[in-house]
Amino acid sequence: MRPSKFLMLTAAATALISATPATAAQAPKDYPNRPLRLIVPNAPGSAVDTLSRIVGTKMGEVVGQQVVMDNRAGAGGIIGMEIAKDANPDGYTLISATTAASTIARLLQKNARFHPVNDYDYVVQYAVTLNVLVVNPSLPIKSVKELIAYAKSGKKPFNMASAGAGSQSHLSGAFFQQAGKFESLHVPYKGGGPSSASVVAGESQWTLIPAPAAMTHVNAGRMRALAHTLPKPTPLLPGIPPIADTIPGFDYSGWMGFFVPKGTPKPIIDKLRAAVVKTMEAPEVKKGMAFQATEIVIQGPAEFRKVVEESMVTNAKLVKSLGLTAN
């Protein structure tokens, strides 16, 4: 795998790395003086867990304290997000914020006790997690154009697997069908592992899933990768084109970053953000993220909040168009 393409807005990077102005309050000199807790709203071994560990392990070295993973899976991420919201805002609890847990799960819960835009303080976005369009390799499909033509031919079965109704793979696949103007039977599974296995086994014919979940199967020849969801080619997936080459403007990728409980002191947030920026510059982190086909993208709180707001709007439209109802 080639080295990760490190994307950073120059002005934003300067602001993130710079020391806090002398006129502003400073974080306590001994902060942090005990381990940090990183709540991961996903199960161990998931793509989110893997990326969180890559960043968290090195971040612990940067701040001089261990970053302890606290996996709180369940309800599509709702459980972890609610625990994080209610945590003490003292700078010792962070949350791995993702598209699925922070926005999609929230849209599918009537009584979710959190709002991703209003109920947390933002630290930093550090990644864009692209999705990969894959098919069972026995199919005579080697491009996006061929997949759409195959679907429109009416040949059966032609099922789309997902990690469950309302999951990121469900919405990304539905968005792709809408953009490509074709239909495929949606077959929801209980999680990303079973949905991927169904494509490998030929029970389902295709899926659109996060790159970390796809590329192990692709590299082993168990799946064929057709395209990815970034709007432009990426050196992380050489030889695999963007869906946008076939469907202009197509872009449906996820994001990752850190939130903290609302009310966390700004000087502490600033120190955490600087630590993340330094962490993402480490060669071993760049290598780890590249191996997971994940783009490093650094954006500060205001820019990150805008990303989340736009994600809420996009996914709300998708949820409505699919007729999904809140539980």
C-alpha cells in the first residue's frame, strides 16, 4: 500500500498546531495526569475500533498518558454516544465520532438523548473513511457501468448486502442506486462481518462497505473491487477508480474525529487537538491509516461541525427517501 495522502488545509493546520495565545487561559500544566478514556461506540475488531486504536495508541505517547479504549457498542452507536454525552467534561473522556454512530443512528432513534451538533464540544476531524463497491468475483462485472447494466438487465438474483437497515452500508448502497437509477433487492444482515461474508459466499451479489472491511477480502481474491466513493482517485487504492468517474459528482464517504463532553474547558480541547495533529504526522500512524485505506484529513472544530451538519442533512434525506422510520 502506498503512503497515505495527508490532506491538511494550511491555514487551519497553522492554527491547530500553534500554541494558545498568551492572553488566553492555559490547560493545567500537569494535564493529563492520568489515563484518558476513548469511548468507541462500536465493537472490538470493527473498522472504527481499528482506526481508533491506531490513533489512540500513538496519541497516548504524545500526551504522556495511556489512551484506554472503552468499547460501548449497541443500538448502532447510540449507547456509546449517550455515555459520552453524560461523561464528566474534565478532559479525560473523548468519543470516537463517526458518520454512522453520530448521525445515521441518531436519525433512526425517536428517543435518542443526544444531538451530534449541539451536545458535544468538537476537538478535531482526522480522517475520511471511504467506501468500496465490491461484487462476488464470479459475476461478469468489472466496472460500475457493467454493474448498472447488469442490474437493469433484470438478471436474478442481484442482491445488495448491508450491515442492517439504516447502517452506513445500507444508506451508501441506497444512495448509489438512486444516483445510478437502478434497483437491487436489499438484504440486511446483523453486522458488517456477516454482510461481507454473504457476498464472499455468493448469497448476495454486491455491497458498498467501508474500505477496512472490504480490502482484506479484495486482496485475498474473495471480492472484486469496482470503485470507491471518494470524488477523486486516491493513491490509497491504486487502480480502483471513483464511482464519480461513471456518475459525476458522486461522493458518499464517512468521517472520523473526536468529540468531548459539552463544557470541557477550551484550553484542554486545544491541547487535545494539538496532540491529535502531532499524532497524525507520525510515520507509523500514516502507515496504519494507509493500510486501512483511510485518508488523513485534519479539520478544526468549526470545519468539523460543518461536516457533521452536512452529513445530517444528506442522511436525513436518504432516510426519508427510503421510508425508514425511527425506532
